[in-house]
Amino acid sequence: MKYEWRKQEKNLYGVKQTPIIVEVPKQKFILVKGKGNPNEVD
């Protein structure tokens, strides 16, 4: 099942007419570490 972040998090990512302060909830993420250009051969 695909997570539709634009629909689920409209209050965080939607375009506003005037600037506002938004509280961002705690979220999980993945970090991938590496070196070099991924487009070049080693």
C-alpha cells in the first residue's frame, strides 16, 4: 500500500497564502551512508 503523504499531511506540506508556524510531529526515516558518486564505476 502506497502512503499518500500529500493527502495525509496537507497541513505540513500544503501551500499557504500567508506564513504560519507549523508543529511537525516526530517521524521515522531511513539513512543510507556511502561514499563517492553512485553514477561512476568503482
